[in-house]
Amino acid sequence: MSLQGNTVLITGATGFLGGKLARRLIRDGAHVRVITRKPERAAALAELGAEVFTADLTDAESLKHAAEGCTVVFHAAVDYTSYANQVRVNVDGTRALAEASKRANVKQIVHVSSIAAYGYGVRGDVYEDRALVPTAHPYTITKADGEAVIRASNLEYAIIRPGMIYGADADIWTNGVFRLATLRPTVWLDDGGGCAPFIHADDVIDLMIVAADHPNAANQIFHCTPDPSPSWRDVLTLYARLNGHEWQGIPVKPLAQVVGGLMTLFAPRVSFARDLPEMIGLMTEPVTYHMDKARDLLGWTPQTALVDGIASCAASLRKNGLLV
């Protein structure tokens, strides 16, 4: 699949996933447009050939010109900060982008959601038709609400629900987990056998591009996770080996459950702390986000093996001063 020669708009292009997507599409011969409130942050992409528009994601009028003439809009922008900011970007920003895309007669919008939209109470086998039951964490609420905006927009769409996106320069799932894995020993919730649906950024980007160009993707939702998922022990061991040692975990699940339960008594109504007991369960109990739909409708499966993906992060970890 290719978008060569097409004009595409990318939100979140100054971030991790959107930036990698922009570079991939530029290499593939697409005419790439990106939006940002601070054009200097997109200077590197402009040097590669991207067209930079100064726009606010929550202002549909400012997005109008950026969307005009575009075949596809890739919505990868996201906010992780306060609940108010997440509503502003993840929900209101999605609505403004959909409105601008409709007015510009965009053919399709590819929206990056998350498996977090299910909430943290899911267990067992999870398919894309599973109801979204976001819990108290603002991210789960706003990602589910953002999906609802897209589905109600009357635009042709494809929604991608990735797992934990890692890769070179990923702040949380590469840099953060590497720091955790290389502690000696590592305090952990159990024996590390729980599901860790880590997916390499290159695979997420590949599915986004396939979904933008495949007739079977129209108005569909797709998981983007390994199936079956690796365990936390698998992930932490591979990161630890980059630093020259094996992961040595100290299981603390019972204590974590007690602490998590106590924290919910004092946590704000909408907050991550409210979700700690469910999150602990999700990280230690069986759950599989199945990939049958992408395989059957699109002929697509993730291509990056965990061992290769984590090994490919070594150079960026060294660059960032985390790996000697």
C-alpha cells in the first residue's frame, strides 16, 4: 500500500508517533502537511519537505486551509496532562479536526486511539466489538470520547487502537521502562507474567498507512498489538539485557493492592489513582487483544519481533544518555 503522490495532513507530527509517520510518508513520496502552534518545532520536518501550517487543533477555522486538498488526515495528536487539557485536545480537538476535514472533503481520517479506551477492567479475550468502559483515568475517558466523535462525524474513518508504543526515543515505553528494567533488583507487581502489549512504532505506522489505502478499512476499528502479547517479564528482561544483566524482580503485588486500595479513598473522582486496583489487575492477569480483524480484512500483522524491536532502541538509549 502507498500514498505516493497524495496530499496528507498529520496532527501530532512534532511528537513521537506523528513525527515518525511524517518521515515515513515523506520517504514514500506523499506530499505531507503538518500542523503546529509553534512552527519552529517542525523545522526538521520542513527541511525534509513537509509543508508546515500554524494552527490550533481546537480551532476548526485554523485547520480549514491545512485540510483543503488532502486525501487523508492522520490524527496522531494527543495530550497526557491534566483532565481539562486532555478534553481540550483528545476530544474537542478531534471534533474540530473532523469538522475541518468534512468541510475540506477529505476522503478519510485515520484516528489513533488506544486499547486504554476499553478501561482497565478488561480481562481475557478482547476483540474490537468489546464495549468501551472507560474508568476514572482521564486518558481512558478522553480516548473513548474521541472515538465517539470520529464515529459520529459522517467522515469515512479507520480507528487504530495500539497497545504500548515503543521504539527509538519513545519516552515512556522505551526510556521509562528501560530505567525501570535496569534497577537491581526491580520492584514489580508479581512474577512478571502479566500481559504487556508492546507494539513497535514502525508497526503502528504501517497499519495506519495500510488502513488509509485499503477499501476494507472503511469505517472499521483495528487493534494494533502483538497477538499473543509478550509478558512483562519478557519486556523487562530484554531491556535489562541491553544494560548487560538479567532482570531480577521482587514481587510486591499484595502490598501494591493494599496501597492502591487506600489511594482510591483519597483520590480525585477523575484521576489515575482511582484506577490503580484495576490497573494492577490488568498488568498481572491474562488478557489478549486479538488481531484477527486486521489479519482477515487487511492481510496485515505486526512484523517487528520484540527482541529485534528492543535491540533497535539501543542507539537512541545511548544518545539519550541512558545506556553506556
